[in-house]
Amino acid sequence: MADVIDTSEFRNGLKILIDNEPFVIVEFQHVKPGKGSAFVRTRYKSLISGRTLEKNFKSGEKVGRPDIEEKKMQYLYKEGDHYVFMDSKNYEQSHIDQAGLGDSKNFLKENMDASVLFWNGRAISVDRLHPPGAALHQRGRHLEDRHPDRRVSDARRLRKGLRWTSTS
């Protein structure tokens, strides 16, 4: 592994590579038992299949850093079991299956902007969605996207009472 991540660097949302498959850390906890060595109890989700796994890593253990690229793309249409997205810069189209979208497929509308994750040149998942001509509001106040690395999924936004409203 050329680029590695130590367990002391684990954070929620961190993307890691285990057994040549990219995962995102959903939850982690540093545990220091009375006897024995410390470990990190970790729950992580596959970016390809969407399955969630749990594993205890020894303190100081290293995992790989996946070669993940994020591109801003536009959702075009659904074709069979795949969803078609277009890169706004070079008009290149990419297909993502339903497993890669997860719950995001319930919020897709044509011409919607989204951040698509690519791993080894292949589109694997959609990170966040932005309806065209809309802004996020909560209880009458506008929420600006000031912290791009503190992303909240659309499903979580809806559970918190946030909703998309038209800016025009």
C-alpha cells in the first residue's frame, strides 16, 4: 500500500481501503480495556455494494487510502437498473447502479446536480444531491453550505426537518 491511514486518524466519513474495496467509516470508538491493548471498534460501509461491516482494529494498525475522485455531475435519466449522470465540464456520461445510489435514488430528479464518487475511474456512488434552482431551508432560515467536508445526507436532512425550496 502506497498511502496508508493509521487507526488514530479514523473519523466518521473517512474513506478507507480494505481487501481492495473502498469503504466509508460510519462509526468508530477508541477502546482502552483494563487488560490488553487498545483497539478501535469500527463500523464501515462499502461504497460499491452498500453493505455494512464491523471490525475491531488494533491500535496503530494501518489500512489503505482509496484513490477516490469526486466530480460534480448532473443526473439525466434512469436506464433500466442504472442511473445516467453527465459531467458538466466535458459532457461525458457515467452509469451508476441502484446499489451505488442507496437512499439517494428516492430524491433524484432530472437535471439535478450531484457529487459523484469515482474509484479507479469507475463511478461508484453519489455523495450529495442539489435540486436545480433550490436552496436548503430550515424553519425560515437559509442554510449555506460553508463546510463541504461536513456533509449531511438528504435523508438525514429530511429527518431533521430540513427541506429543499425554490430560490426563484
